[in-house]
Amino acid sequence: MSTPAGLPPVRPFYPSPGHQMDPADLVGRDHTIAAIWDVLTRSRATLVLNEPRRIGKTSLLVRLCHEPPAPWLCVSQSFQGISTTVGLVELALNGVQQHQSLTKKARDAARAFLGSTRAKAKVEGVEFELAASFRDDPIAALERALHDVDRSLGDQRLLLAWDEVPDMVAAIADNEGEPAATQALALLRRFRERSSADSIRWLLTGSVGFHHVVRRLGRDDLLNDVENVDLGPLDATWAGWLAECLLLGAGVTAPSADVVDELASSSGGIPFLVHLAAKEVRDREVRALETGEITQLLDAAVGDLDKGHQMTSFLTRLNRHYGEDANLAAWLLDRIAERPHTRRQLLDVERPEHIEVRDDVHLREILDWLRADHYLDAAVVDGERLYEWRYPALRRIWVLRRL
């Protein structure tokens, strides 16, 4: 196949579903990255990126922070597994004090709030513990430290790209109580609104919607002024380019245009799924593909609980975040996977006894949660909102796993 105009030459990529890749091999996000830096440069906005797991959030962060435009620097960290405010502050400050491209003065400003080196192996990248004098109020210590860092940046500007933040805030609420979790989010709001600091910005990401967290805390105001970043799958051109590269890397000799297009389409342009299908090709030592075969191989990989385990949270997270409405949410996803529905049609569908819909307001609330979690999308058709799956490839996974 010939490479479309404007894309780099096709080259073999080794299929690596879910693994960290070289930044040079993370493609197709240039427009989103440019838009992020533009917003951060022009405003003091905090940016929020919520997408289902394996859409490509982490890869975007890697690209974003690999070569930031001057005068920006970026500290990218995952807060998965952090469940205390002390842990939050230690990880954040260690990330700043370890960043060798920052001025020494800025790194020292963060280090001033940290005490001794951990005696054991590093935990989540944390080398130094929060000094004992700051442990009683770690969030206040973080705020003071970031103000000191800001004053020490000189001409530099700093983006703190924090991944899995909703999970962290929920874990802090579980472990230390909701006031502590509220205090952590309130810090970001204060920084945006009243702080004199002008050189630090945040990009907050997560595969769990922030709406679940703020609803639990009863504080919608904490994040109602943030700016959302749209990511989504790769467009068709980049998805096709990646599909061809990965099929070549999997050992397929000269994949046909039809097969490449089929993989790009069946994966929905989700890079993880393109990698997963290509790995299945490689593992089975397939050297030639006919039309229809690559979709079958992708379905086989997704349906295998070992090979497709990284998609499992996509199916199980309803139980944690939807509470007593988890069964209703799953039932709605099942019905809408069959075909798009309006709310009126969903109210008219016969339901099992254990599925309760109190009224249209209740139904709309759960559907809105599913839209905010990017399971569903909706458009107004003939005066009614018609609900359908946002990503057809994820709909396919849902159906396969629910069989």
C-alpha cells in the first residue's frame, strides 16, 4: 500500500498492547497536543481529560511531555494506587524535585518540604517522604511548596500532568474521609482562582469520570470551571497507517488495503485494539489474511479473558461507581447495544423485576452518567434525544463479553 500524503512512511511496528512505547511511535495526536498547549499558554485553565481505559490517555501524556514547546516543561505522573493526602503530596513534590530540566532553585523549593529518603524501595516513584513538620496538613504544605516552586521557575512554565486523579480522590475519600478528598480538589480550585502563581498549570486525566467523585463529595463547584479535552480514537487515516505498520510488524507480508481498512474499522481506531489484533496475528503466526479474518482474530483476543484482560475494568467499573443503579446501567447498555433508543422507548421496554426505573428523571440521570463516562452519545432527532454507543468498537466488546 502507498502511504497517504502527510503521513510518515509505513514501517513495521512490533505489536505491544498496553505496553509503554517509544514516543516516536505514538502517532496521530498532533492536533490534540497543539490545542492543549495553545489553551495552556493563553489561559490559566485546568484541563481535564476523561476517556475509557485504553483509548490512549497515557500515550497522549507521554507525547505531550516528551518535547514540550519552550518555555514549558512537564511533569507527568500516575496517581493510581495513591490513597492518602500525604501520598499525593509526596508523589507530586518528588516529581518536581526530580525533574532535571527545571531550575535548581525550583527543584530545591520542592525538596525543602521533603525529609528523609525512604529506607525501602521506591513506591510509585517516591524517593523522599514529606517532612514530619508538614504531615499534619499535607495539602497546605503542597500549596505552599507549589507557590515557592512557581516563584523559582524564572522564565520556565510548568505543566503538572496527573493521571488517574479521580481514582486517587475516591481512594482518599475511602481511606481518610470525604473532607480530605474535598481538600485535595479544593487546592486546585484555589490555585486557579486566587493564587498569585502564574506559571503552573494542570492537566488531570482518568478513566473514571470526575462527575462520580464530585457527586460523592457533594461539591460540583470544585471542577465546574475546568476545560475538557476531547481525545477519542485515531481518525481513519492514522488508524489505517497504524494497522498496516502493526500487521507488517506481526509478520504479515504485504497486507492488502482491504485487510488494513478492516482492522482500522473493526478496532474503531482505538490503538490498543489495533495492537491487540496484530498481536493475535503474530501469536498465531499468520502470514496472510483474507477479508473477514482480522475481525475474527480481534474478537477472539477480546473474548479471551487473559488476552483481553486490560478491557475488563470497562465492564466491571459500573459496580463501583453506579451503586444501586449498576444493574440498571448495565441493562441500558445492553438495550442500546441492540439499537439506539430514546428515553420514551426505554421506558416502554419490558424490564426484569430487579431493574427499577422510578421515573423519567431517574432514567435521564443514569443515561447522563453513561454519557459522561463516554459509554453513550446522544443526538436530538425529531425532538427526542436518541441514545447510542459512543464508540462502536467498545459496543462490540461489551456485547462479546456479555454473551
